[in-house]
Amino acid sequence: MAEALNLSIETVRTHIRRVYHKLGISSREELFAMIASYRIG
């Protein structure tokens, strides 16, 4: 993702941490659990 957007890896990590903070989660697993209820199918 960083390369595609011409950003450093640390910049991407910072953005991910900020999104997690705003969502009140701390891991990718929690993110997937949160969005699982919105899946169709």
C-alpha cells in the first residue's frame, strides 16, 4: 500500500493506528470482527 500511494511504511502504520484508535480497537482481528456483521452473503 505504501508503495502504491508513494508513502513511507511508517506513514501508513501511523494512519492505521489512528483509524484503530478512532474505532476503539487495537488489532486487525478486532477490525474484521467489527465489520463481519456488515457482510452480505
